[in-house]
Amino acid sequence: MSAEYATFGLAPAMRAGGVLANGDYQVHRDFVDFIVNGRPLLFQLSDLDAVSPLAADVPPAIFTHHVRGLLLETEAPLLDGRHVIYGCPECEGLECGAVTAVIERAPDGADAYVWRDFAWQTAERADLELNGYHGIGPFRFRGAEYREALGQLLTGREPAARRRVLLIGARVAVLAKLAAALRTIGVGADIAADAADVPPDELRTYGAVAFGRAVPAATRDGVRAAFDGAGIQVAYVDGLAPIIPLLVAQIEHALDRSPSEQRRLTRLAAMDGSADVEITSTCRVQLVAYRLDRLWRTQVHEVFEDVLEPGAHRIPLDGKVTKGESFVVARTTDSVLVAPIGR
């Protein structure tokens, strides 16, 4: 094994939830990702829909147990000293599949931790020959750097995700449907006329505020003043149209706490019959277009879905997609972007 060291760090990450084009729901998950040599380790696994065990919604005792396991302070949960690195975002069952690896102290006696023998595991014992990630690792991390990063999670210095959204708008029926959709994917939502007289402790629970298109400027300014006065930073979303999947996608993007330089999906623009998408690592990209017809009915068009290489890509949009007021949503497993289709 090479004695070369890899850098180790942690960063907030998200599995983007949403209302999918076929009507299904995808659950929102906030978690802490592993940053190896400056990039999320998950990105090296191509098109994998998974989260680390360090998820924001697991009970504190289980979260702590996972951290102590990574620090080798408790027994490995799987045979042969293997630990779950990424698992199913919908459940914790190994049957769904998980990325596992052996974690051990450096065998040469150095103050270092080694992650090796990465594999896709669905049974009690991993089959490295059949399901091993032969191009990933081993990684050797300096002991002090490794312990400091994980130790911060035990001291509570990693801020908890704020997965509640304040919805403000004139169309109560739309807000009710939006709140129901958000709650279904695991994001809390409250409906209000404004933020006046709301205690700061309650304002602090929100990660985003979403405004309907008909909300007057004075109301928007009052809400912003309430949060600013309480010293609370939140993301503000200006709803593009009364289309529930579109609004959910806008809110999901606003709730993304991951550093911008560590996101897969970095740009989306649509104009003149095409959509421009930029990604930073190989992954599956899905584009769905939404438009309002003359009767204000929502029309949905699945535009594109395929695995793309890193870089900028131009994807053609059919003319029927861009008629009238229309929008496009780009989605990867970990992020989502929304853009109006210009003409």
C-alpha cells in the first residue's frame, strides 16, 4: 500500500427530494458527506443515489454511534471490519445495497486511518471480486486530521439542518397542496400571511421562505425585516408559477446547504429551443419541462434522461415544450436546478 496521504474532511450534503414527473415522491435527506482530496467521495461512485450514515434525521444516539464507529472506538457493524460508507436514502436495510469499506489503523504503526476494499454490498459478506470498487482507494488519512473532523460532530459544532419552510402567498389552495407535497418528502412547511409577531426562536427553525407571485413587495420586505431583525439568515424563494413540482424543486434548491464548489449540478439555462446544463462529475441528469396552457393547466414533458460526462452540455427542447409560460427542472441524485424557458 502506498504511504501517500489523502486529505479528509466533512461537508453538509443533500439528497434532493421532489415530486417526480410520474407523480412519485422522492424523500429529502440532509447528511454529512466525506470530502477526500477536496472532493465528495460520493462523486467518485458515479450515478449512485445514496447518503452517508451521518444523516441529520437519525436519532442523536445512533448518529454518535456511527461517528464512533468511523473513529474505531466501537466494533465494526459488518463482518471483516467493514463499515457502511453510503446506504439507501429510503431505508437502512443492507438488502437495498450499500457501499462498504474496511476501516483500520495503519498497519505500519503510523498515526493514520486507512479506508480500503470498497465494495457494493447486499449480503452479510462482501464479494470483492464481483462487486468491488477496484478504482477507488485505498485512502490513508492522517490521524489528527481525521479525528479532528469527526470529533467536531461529537461536540455538536455541525449545525443541524433546518428543514422547515415558511410559505406565504395569496392562493391558499396552492399553498396547501405545496405544503402537503413538502411534508410528504420530509420537509416541514407552514402557511402564513406574513412573519409579523413571530418569535425569533420560531423563525430560527426555518431554512427557507417561499413567496407566491401575487405577494406584494411590502409584505416581502416585512418578512425579510423580521428575519433580519432576529439575526437569522434564510433562503428566499420567489415562486415561478403555481406548479407544485416546480415549486418543490425551487425550495429543494434553496435548502441545499452543500458548498457550491462541491455540487454536481452547477448551471442551468434555457432559451432558443435548448437547455444548457453544466455538471462537475459523471452522473445521471434528468430534465423535465413544465408549462401552463391557455386554461392554466399544467403540462409535463420528460425532456431528457441519461448519464453525462463532466462539463457543459446543450440539450434540445421540442417546440411544444416551450409554448407559453414554461420552465425546465434539471435533477441529479443530489441536487436540482430550475430555470424559466426564455424566447
